[in-house]
Amino acid sequence: MASTGRVDLDGRPIKAMTICMIGAGGFIGSHLCEKLMAETPHKVLAVDVYSDKIKHLLEPQSGGASLPWGDRIQFHRLNIKNDSRLEGLIKMSDLIINLAAICTPADYNTRPLDTIYSNFIDALPVVKYCSENGKRLIHFSTCEVYGKTIGSFLPKDSPLRQDPIYYVLKEDTSPCIFGSIEKQRWSYACAKQLIERLIYAEGAENGLEFTIVRPFNWIGPRMDFIPGIDGPSEGVPRVLACFSNNLLRHEPLKLVDGGQSQRTFIYIKDAIEAVLLMIENPTRANGQIFNVGNPDNEVTVRQLAEMMTQVYSKVSGEAPLEVPTIDVSSKEFYGEGYDDSDKRIPDMTIINRQLGWNPKTSLWDLLESTLTYQHRTYAEAVKQAISKAVAS
Ligand SMILES: NC(=O)c1ccc[n+]([C@@H]2O[C@H](COP(=O)([O-])OP(=O)(O)OC[C@H]3O[C@@H](n4cnc5c(N)ncnc54)[C@H](O)[C@@H]3O)[C@@H](O)[C@H]2O)c1
Ligand SMILES: O=c1ccn([C@@H]2O[C@H](COP(=O)(O)OP(=O)(O)O[C@H]3OC[C@@H](O)[C@H](O)[C@H]3O)[C@@H](O)[C@H]2O)c(=O)[nH]1
């Protein structure tokens, strides 16, 4: 590995590495590939079944000059479920980052088998090949492994609910609290928890060098899809894309069960800074589980809908809807077996201590840049789709 002229947090030179990134064609993967190409000399073997979100990194835009990073990124179209090329790619790499997963809540209770296979069974060979070949692994888990807060089980009027001890989520002390088995919502969280335990055990018993990332609602451009435009008409993406779709179509935003659940949202570009620190500081990141979120950006889903309505009106120049939201039941929206995390505030002690990292972007600012992107990318296509539907 050649030196890059850059230094890590301890002042040691960072060597250029080859990274096998599985799930590189998704939302997080596309931003991570962009960062690695623009700011580092590392090579990426990008593995995915789709490449649309990284097309701009793989080939020059029409009429454009050649790409500044040349062939430092290579796309390998393969499904990790059943492709013998995976082990070879892992052997060629210094670091493996696994992002591949089914990770939209609408799938957890309606396609629980696919969800469990994707998040546990399909990740097993990746862990095994890393362990057998002595390769470092950064595995993407989720904040959903915490499930519900302890506070949510206290009486509604208990003052203890206001005590952070009962709701802040801490990697090394908080329990994982899921619903009953028929609440299939938790199939995803449970599969992610088991793969975390397996990776941890590979570290303890076989010396696997690993880092586990628990993202707390990372959002930004290229997240999921807009139904009927670049994804299935009946598809249900995560909340940012659901609400963007409603705004683009001038229809009320749907609040599931009153929109009372709380989330902290972090701008994808802030979160990617944290991942780059993990990549380039293995001695500080190995053996760690990291919350990556923004504890200062907490809102209820209802507040998120109200803020997105205001921001979208600002960036599009369109007047906000007179009735901006409507309530829907979770059964109607997601079907049988849905359940929800009540509140998600990440404890930041470990990531502050190990990597000195903190997020920067406020919720308003991140929504402004994201909704500007959504409007620029989709408004015309949505308008055309609506007029086509009216004409037919
Ligand atoms: N975005 C978030 O806020 C968030 C929150 C918690 C956890 N995560 C985790 O981070 C990871 C990435 O999330 P994302 O938001 O980028 O999701 P995403 O759906 O945009 O990206 C996942 C990518 O993995 C690919 N993939 C899935 N199965 C594959 C397979 N069998 N073979 C090859 N490629 C496959 C998909 O095609 C997709 O491009 C996931 O593991 C997810 O559980 C994300
Ligand atoms: O149109 C919608 C969509 C969603 N919602 C609500 O908005 C909240 C957030 O929904 P999201 O679709 O972003 O998904 P969640 O935050 O529940 O889970 C996510 O968390 C972390 C990751 O592992 C996954 O990306 C996903 O499981 C939920 O309470 C959901 O019920 C609405 O009220 N209306």
C-alpha cells in the first residue's frame, strides 16, 4: 500500500487501500464512493445489483472530459446471495464495507423472509470470507437494534420519561427491546442484531478486525426512490422519499398513527465524514460499535412533515397546501404486523472519544439542500406523469 501524503488522527501516514464496498450502488454507498473518489486516493471495488446512483462516478457525463479519478472505481454487478466472484473480490481488498440490505420498513412485515435472509443469511459469507482471509470489515447495522426505549414502557404521566437515562441509546449499555414475534416489523432489527453478535463473536474467538456502524436516520439526495418515477408506483420508500413524493404531487403528507414517533435526522454528508474517519483510523475504530446520528436534530414525524412543507414551499416557490397532512393508521399504510420505534437519540460518547467526530448540519439546512435536489431532479417528471395519467 503506497502512502497518500495524508495523516490519520494520530499523525501517522495513511496508506492508499483497496476497498470492496458491497451495496455501493445504494444511497449511502453512492455518497461514500463520491467522497472516496473526490478526497482520497483509495480504490473502490463497487459491488451491487444496481449502478444508477453511481453512474456519474463510473462514466463521464455526455460530452464531459474523462473522470478525474480515472479507474480508481470499478463496478462489479453481482448479487452476493449467489455469486462465487465475491470471495475473490474480498481477497483482493484491504478493507470490506458491507452496506447491502433490504432496509425499508414497508418490507419488514410484508416480506419478512426476504428481510431476514438479506440482513442475516446473505451477510454470513461476507463475514466468513473476511475472517478466513484476515480482512478488516466495516459492517452497517442500524439504530433499529435498540428497538423501543425503556421510557416507552413507563406510565404515560411518569416524570421518569423525561430522564435521558430512560431514552438515550448507548452502544455498550442500552438493551435491545423488540415487540412480539407477530409484530414482524422487528424481523429486520432482529436479523441485524444477530449479525452484529456473530461479527462480535468472530472478533472475540477468531480475531476478526471489525467496526459496526449503527446509522440513525441518515437522509439526503438519492435516498430511495420516488414511486412511479424511478421506482415502483406502489412502492413505499422511507419517510424522506414518501413526504417528498407527496410534496411533488401536491398531496397531503400521510402521518402514520398520528406522526407521534420521534426521530433524529442527520445529513448524509455529515455521516459520511464519520465513516471516512473509521476507514482511515483502524486502530481507533476496530472492535467498536458506533452510533452515527445527530442528537440535536430531533423532531416528531408530524414536525418533520410541517418543516418539509415549509422548506419545499421556499425552494419550489409554490404555495404550501391548505391541508398539509392527513392521518392514516399503520395497518392501512404498512399492513398487519407493523410496529414502531418511539424515540431515537444517539449517545455520542464513544464516537466522540474514539474519532472526535460531531455532526454539523441543522435539520432545516439539510432539508433545504435535499428538497432543492428533489425539486430539481423530479418536479418535471412528476408533472408529466400526472398529466399523462389525466389524459389517459
Ligand atoms: N439510510 C439510513 O438511514 C440507514 C439507517 C440504518 C441502517 N442503514 C443501513 O445502511 C446500509 C445501507 O443503507 P442505504 O440507506 O444506503 O440503503 P439502500 O437500499 O439505498 O442501499 C443498499 C444497497 O444494497 C444493494 N443490495 C441489497 N442486496 C444486495 C445483494 N444481495 N447483492 C448485491 N447488492 C445488494 C441494493 O441494491 C442497494 O443498492 C443498510 O445495511 C441499512 O440497513 C441505513
Ligand atoms: O409516509 C410516511 C412514511 C413514514 N412515516 C413514519 O415516519 C417514521 C420514520 O419512517 P422511516 O421510513 O424513515 O423508517 P424508520 O425510521 O422507522 O426506520 C428506518 O430506520 C433506520 C434504518 O435501519 C432503516 O432505514 C429504517 O428501518 C416512522 O414512524 C413511520 O411510521 C409516516 O408517518 N409517513
